[in-house]
Amino acid sequence: MIHTRILVSIAAVAALSACGGKENTEKKMADVAEELPVVDVAVASVRDVDQARSYTANVEAFNTNNINPATANRIKSITVDVGDRVRRGQVLVRLDNSTATQLKVNLDQIEREWRRAQQLLKIGSGTQAAVDQLHAQYDAAHAQYLNVLENTTLTSPMNGVVTARNLHPGDMASGTPILTIGQINPKVKVLINISETDRADVTAGTPVTVTFDAFPDETFPAVINRIHPSVDPSTRTFQAEVLIDNPSERIFPGMFARVNLSQGTRSHVVVPDRAIVKQTGSGNKYVYVYRNGRVEYCKVDVGQRLDDAYELLGGIAGGDTVVIAGQGRLADGIQVQLHQNKKK
């Protein structure tokens, strides 16, 4: 009887010990789970995305001409100012003409001597060599006079608008252009930078649309006129020239423009914008993909923003589960727990 009581007591103690061990183990497991980072996830989808690209730039004149004399001279008057429309052949600047006056006096003197030498040759008192020499002097002096005279009165080489005025009457015109004339009719242009990835889909003649902050309710049709053949090594982009019709001269150089290019639709992976994480100190972007209780770091190539989502051009596949909240405590390969599975 005594032995039976001892066995029962031992069994009870063992049972209590076993229960206590189970409770401790479960508690330890719960504590470990409680320490795991908690994340929210979403599934990356695949859908057709409009391949629209938008580029920003300032409007430039179709052609530009700097008004400046061929030789240094003092400015007497300027007849136009910034913003004025000008016509081809219109007088824009008058310069000091004292040099031209002196050259004209010298030219007239040589011409008289040349005519006298011709008369002497006719009556037998002169030589053909003297006539030829004075004729050559006259031609040289005449060319010099016309050159100076041309640079005394400066005219516009085209119809356009004055886009810059750098000097004033009394200044010496030498290297700096006095005025800049821009041709804005019938077209103006915008220079945009196209990425290497988009270059294959863009050619001369590709239609685009352009919008301006100055005309918020209007869209202007335009076309890519040419693409420069070399890439800018600093930006890895190609420069493209966009021509915009401007017969009414409403668009002026310096206006801010948005060039919109549509390339149809393509099937791409789309993830919530909260899934995208920017790498500190670089332009790299990545997402954390959730697989079998762990997360994997995946660098992605981000396309355009789509409301509260982003188009991905590469990095993960459709159907992958991505983390959309809780990335602050994550690292590649660590174990996590899902927010909906976390024990209360």
C-alpha cells in the first residue's frame, strides 16, 4: 500500500513537471514569434499599362540670330526692345558712322584719281598701268567702305521677336550680341531628353502632344523632327527636337512645356506604391518579396506611377507577394510574421 502511494506521488510530480515544461516551451515559442517583424503584404498583379511618357522643357525659337557688327563700334541707337516683333530688313541698331564717313571721303578721292587717269590715257598722257593700279585701289576701298557701312546700320535677317537685349546706346559693341532675334512663326521647338530604353520606340516623325501652363485647357499637336545620334554620357539620354506649329505666335521662347508621348499599351507587373523602398544614398529602388515566412530583397526597375501603384519594368514576376508595410525592420532573408497571423 505504501509503495502504491509512492508511485502515485511520483507520477503526479512527473505529470506536473511535464505540464510545466510544455507551458514553458509554448511560452518561449510565443516570445520568439512576438519578436519577429510584423509585415503587411499584397500580391503583385499583371495588367496592360498605357506607355505614356512625359518630358518637360522650355520653348525655344525655331531659328535664332545674334545681332552684332563684324567690327567693334560704338552704339548710337537701338530701335527695338525685348518682346518687340520685327520684320526682315527692319533697322534694329545704328552705330557710329564716323569711320564710314572717312572711308567715303577716301573712296571719292581714289575714284577721282582713277577717272583722271582714264582721261589722261585717252589723250596719250597716261599709262594703262596707272589706270589699273587706281582701279584696284578703288575696288579695295569700295569693298572696305561697304563692309563698314553695312555694319553701321544693322537690320533683322528674318521675321521674329526680340528675345534678348544685352547692350545700350553708348556701349561699345564687340563680342557680346547687341540683340537676339528668335523666329517663332510658323514653328517653335522644344528639346527633350529621351532615355536609352525609350529610344528604340521613338523616331523622327513620331507624333506627340504638348501642353503649356499658360494654356491649361489646350493641347497642341506636334511632331518629333529629329533625334541627335549621340547619347549624352552624363545623363545617358538622346536629345530630340520637337516642332510645334505656331502661326498665331501665341507660344514664346522660354515658356514651360510638357511633351507627352504615347506608345500604346504593354503588359507589366504592377505593385502598390507602398511596396517601393528607396535605397539610401543611391537612386536604386527595391521591394521585399515574401516567400515561406521569409523576405527576399529584390531590386526593381520602376516605370511610371499609376495613381496609388507603380509599374515595374523588371525585378519581380506577377503573382509574387510583396511587403507593403513594416519594411523598416527588414533585411534580406530574415523570418517575418504576417500582420493578420499575429496572435493577439
